[in-house]
Amino acid sequence: MFPIHRTFPKEMAVIGRILLDYGELEVDLMNCVQVARGFDLNGTLKPMFRIRGETNRVLIADGLARVAYEKLGLGTEFGLMIEALRNCLAIRNRYAHAYWHDPEQGKALCYVSLEELAKEDAEVKNLDDLSFFYIDEALLLSQEAYLEYARDLIAFLNFEGRFRAGKIKTQPFKLPATLSKPVAYTKNL
């Protein structure tokens, strides 16, 4: 186990759940999309998962299902759900591509993004220009709650689409209360 896990076990546990749960959101999204496409699992799974990249999956899902959900009068809700998935993807990517630091010897957890530095036009001669993004357990829990909000949106849309199409007689899920996109970090140095 890397030392960062021993120093910040609660935070790293939440980060682990976020990373794993994002994959579950993709499967939920695929099921939501295939419902809108007349339960065409093959015609949904293959376009979404043959191509690599989480961003591409969200874009493909949007293209495959938006019109169908608009026809059911759920265009606004579908748009909210796609936006929530994009926000969840940003959260996931932040941690999937992070390099962890403990500059204050156990007092504060932060990460850096080498990708951020690599995108700059100027020559990189050292790592002094890296930004340190600080996070804490409370922030991570709010981000995890946002992933749960996205999952609730997907479940609502999936079953509301079935209900409006006459495939089921009752809708077991309510539209969740809107949850604001959580901040990315507590401080940036």
C-alpha cells in the first residue's frame, strides 16, 4: 500500500468509491438509453462500449437517446442527466489522473495534474509551476453525493420513460431534488 493511503485512509476510501462508482453510472446510463431505444441492448451497448473513453460514451448516449426522451416530454430531464454525467466524469477524471501529495506531512491532502502542465505552450523545465489542489473528506463526500444524485436522475429517467411509453403502470422513482455541482477543491496553490 502506498503511504498516502495510510496517511489519509478516509479520503482515499471515498476516492476509491468515486472511481468505482463512475463505472456503475455508465452501465446505468446504457440501460437508460436502451429503454429509450425500444430495449435495443445490442444497438446501445456496442456503440457506447466499443469505443474507448468515458467522454465518448456520454456523447454517444446523448446522441442515441435525446430525441426519444424529447418525444416523451423528458428533454429537460434528459439534459439535466447528461449534464450531471459530464460533471461526474470531471470528478472521476480528476482523481483517475491525479498524482497525490502530502506536502504538510499528514495535515492536508492534495493532488497535482501533470496533464495540466503538459498542455501549456511554454517549455517545462521543472515541476515548480504545478498547481496543488487541496481536498478533504467533506468535499469528497459532497462529490460522492453528487454521483448518487446522478444515479437517481438516471433511475428516474429510465422508469419515467417506460411509464410515459406505457410499458409500466407505475413509476417507482421520483425526480430527485436538484443538487448543485460540487466544487473541485478546497484551495489551490
